[in-house]
Amino acid sequence: MCQDPVSGKCGQSAKELIRRGEGSLDEEGWYVPQSRTASWRSFSAASRSWCTRACRSRDAQIGSSSSCAKLVGLHTVLYCFPEDNSSCIKEVRTGTGNIFLFTLLSFISVCTVFLNLLVIISISHFKQLHTPTNLLILSLAVADLIVGLVVMPVNIMQLKDSCWYLGKMSCTVVLVFTFVSVSASMCNMVFIAGDRYIAVSDPLLYSTKVTVCKMSLLIILGWSCSLFYILMYMYFNNHLLQYQIMSRCHGECILIIKSSWATVDLVISFLCPSSVILVLYSIIFILARRQAKAFQKLKMTNDGLL
């Protein structure tokens, strides 16, 4: 039941099984048993060559109960959906190191949810905290809460088990949540830098320039722009609508990013916001230093007069 790589012909037993639908040939022409307990694809080139020699010399029944997996002592291959022929290979990560990593990440996720909920409840409940700056902190806490509540648990599960069991649309929804939370966090940090710049550069008119109503509208605009950008990003990378979503096998949740969009996203989501934040905080540092020197001069003058 193995193919002769020289003649390119299968043995009669393999042909019969393929005809009855109990097996097939993969892209390289090797027989794959329907049971998939020892998939031929998982064999190394050396193992396949060894099996071919064994098949020729000993007339071994490759793929059956006396399969090549038995001859070379290969482990059974697990699949995400054993009943599906297009299922992905399942990789379960165990061991002391992995258990410690999962425990640590789970603890961080719980702390992220708890602490951000504390910030959200505190700012929402106490009217004294309803200031423009605190609204930005509230918006940032919401973005971090999504990360701790949705993004981190899903990724922790995928670290433990490589399979995706929730379907294609759920994969898209999780990716949207992930990208929107990151994009909104970056947007909020830009707004915070702008808010601090106005507060330092023009402190007397800050309360008239920056109000709770204006800041609320700005936050809504930031979240809306982030969501719109991510939806466009997912659409043009063919991972938004049901008919667009493609995967190499059943049980996979990955986003294949086009090179052009990788460059665009790097500029829009990282380089531009980071540059704005660095520039604004550099100006804030210069203004604060200048004001500190002016205050020190004024103090020395007053001390001299006294």
C-alpha cells in the first residue's frame, strides 16, 4: 500500500482502498489512510524513504494495521475534528513550563479585568471625577478591559490548544475586537498627549478649550474611526465577510495580511501615533522646563527684594 517513487504506481491494495473511498493520495502522491491515525503527511522524507525500501523488500502493508507508523514507532497524529478530512492537526502543549505560562497569563488577564473595572466604576460613579482628562482615562480603561476580557483569554486557549473550535465568523469577531482595542488604545494615548499639551501651553484657557462635552465627542470619534479602519483592514485582507474567509484546514484561525496593507498598518497604527506622542511630550517637556526656569527667576527676584 505504498507508492513506488520510481515507477509512480500504487500497489493493488492501495488502489482498491482508494476506489472504495477508504484512502487517498496527497499532493506528493503518497497514500493517506482514511482513518488518519498515522497521516502520511506527518512522515519525514527519511521515514518515507525507509518505508518505501521496507515495502519493496518485505511487501509491508503500509497504512494498514502493520503500517509504517508501526514500523518506525511514529506517534498517533491528533486532529481538531477527526471526522473531517480537511481538519487541522491538533497540537496540545503540556509540561511544567507551559502550565506555568498559562497560569501566569491567566493571572495577568484576571488582574487586567479587575483593575480596569475598578477604574471604570470609580470614574463613572463619582461626579467629581467627570473631567476631560478622566474621560480619556475611562476610554483607555475600556480598551484595556476588552483586551483582558476577550483578547487574552482567547489567545491563552490557543496557546494551550492550537485548534479553533468556534467557527469562522467567531474568528473574525475576535480579530476585530483585538485590533479595535489596540487601535483605540493608541488613539486615546494621542488624545491624552494632546490634552496635556493644551493644559501646559495654555493653562488659563484650558477649561474653555477642553470641556467634557467636547472630549466625549472626540472619544466617540476616535472609537468610530478605529472601528471603521479595522473593518476596512479586514475587508481588504479578505477576512471580514463569510465568503471571503479562507483557511488551509478546518480548525484554523489566522489572518493572512497582504504586504501592502502591512506597510500601511505599520504607518497608520504605530509610526504616526508614536511620532505625534513623542513630539507633543517633547514640546511639553520644553515648555515645563521653561516655566520652571521662569518661576525660579521670579522667586529669586522676590527673595532679593525682601
